[in-house]
Amino acid sequence: MNNDLLFDFTVEKATKTVTIVREFAAELPLVWDAYTKQEILDQWWAPKPWASKTKLMNFEVGGRRFYAMVSPEGQEHWSIQKYTSISPKTNFKLWNAFADKDENPELPGSEWDLNFSEQNGKTKVRITIYNESLSRMEKMIEMGFKEGFTMTMNNLEKLLASLTQK
């Protein structure tokens, strides 16, 4: 892991918001693709030893991604993401909720705002997650969200390093 790259994880209970800022030693188009293309996203979007399995993904405004985090034993935890805004290569927003295997959301959900910028060959991703309820945010944190998301970001860093060496 490159310790020169920014990583910040902030929880603000008063505003029910989690903000994650992460730099990657990769150009913006590659990082954007890693977040928006199913074949790349499933390679890193889960803390090891879990895996990401996307059942469907339609990256467009009004589209959605329905996916599961799958444990080594085959246990599935489903989520649905609905894309609400896309500004290519700079920002996209989505509504996220846990769901059952039949795509029925478990409310309340959260709103994600992902911003991408590049400077000097490094891409910065700023993710703001607004939770519809404080109890949902606290549940997310108790489930190990910070630790799991940190591992997931490290997965992405390793994947980007391998893709940029090709």
C-alpha cells in the first residue's frame, strides 16, 4: 500500500454523514471505470475474503446496480443502488439500500455522492454518504463499515496498480 496517498474517513453523527476521501496513484479515467464498470467493480468492491457479485448493473441516470457481498461460505448480503445523477468522469450520485435476494429494499437507505478529480497523476475520490436515519448509520458503523471500506479501498489500490503496469 502506498502510504503517500491520502485516506480520510470521517463520521459526523450530527448530520448523519460519512465522508471518505481517498487518493489513488492512477489516472482519472481508470479510477472512474473501476467505479462504473461491472467487470472491474466486482474485482474489488468487497473486503477480503468476501466477494462482490453483481446480478445486474445499468450505469445511467435512473439505472441501478443489484449486487451481493458473498462470504467464503456462500452467504449473500444484497444491496441495491439507484443512479440519480451522472456527470461523466467527475461525479455520480446514487441511492443505496440493503435488500433481499428479490430486490426488495430494506429502508431507510443512504444517498452517496462520489466526486472524482485528478492532479499530478493521482486521482482523488471524495465520497459523501448521507444516511436517511441516524440508527441506520450507527448500524452501518457497528457492522464494521470503516474497516470493511478501508479493506475495499486497498483492494482497489492493488487492482489499479496491476492495471497500470500492463
